[in-house]
Amino acid sequence: MARRLALPRMAQPTGARKIPATDACRFGADEKGRSRHGWPSAGDFVLTQLPRRCLPLVSEIQRATCFHFGIEMGELLGKDRSSRLAHPRQMAMFLARELTPNSLPDIGRRFGGRDHSTVVHAIAAVRRRATENYDVAREISELSARVAAIVAARPDEVMG
């Protein structure tokens, strides 16, 4: 069982999004965002309660995704559309949208120059798979926790 991170309660930064209660329910949480399965839900790790300087960077989400799935950064950003790479890429795009204030076109550019519509498709695909498959919802939580750990381990000068 993964440990929950204690994140401080602070004002919501401009441009960041929270997962609505209806979406939180899809990711293993009840309508109040509490875990239903004993493992942290994606909402447990959404970093929107942190100051803007503590929000994850897209590059940090990409690094966490590469480590989690055992792939190289070049593969994540490349043109290969095999499911071995498409699934991790879609997960990273989903987390980039949920955990950062970046726009869809900006996220697409950071994933090998992809169009914003590719990011929209990735987000929808991950949401659909998470509602249908417990393992995908668990992967979202694990990746979110890994990203939170990367953000927490930043040197002080990066944190501001």
C-alpha cells in the first residue's frame, strides 16, 4: 500500500485545476475525494493546493513516467505509436493536464510536437480506461505519487 503524502493546505494557484468530484469517483475515490480501495486516489496527489512554484513541470512528469514504465525519454517523445509507448505517453499527457497549468497546445509541443487534439484524445482515453480498469486507476495514483516525490525532492533554489 502506498503512503499518503502530507501536502499543506494553501490557496489554489492561478491556472491549476482540481479534479471534479465526478472525475475523482472514476479514479478510486468517493464523491468527497476519499480513497475507496485503501490506496491513494489521484485526487490525493493533485498538487493544486501547493504554491505555483511547487507545481510539477511537464519534464518532471515525463521523467516519472519514463522511470515507472521503464522507457527512454526519446521513446516517450518519439513518433512510435505502439501500445508499449502510447499508453505511457497518454498517461503522461493526462497527468500534465491535471497537474500543471499548461495549455493543451503547450503540452502537445512538449510531447514531440504533437497537436492539441492528440492531448485531448489521450486525456479521454486515460479517463475511459481508468473507469474500466482498476490497474489503470492504480497506475494514475502511483505516477501521481512519483511526481509528488520528484517535486518534493527539488533543491531549494528551484522551489523559489
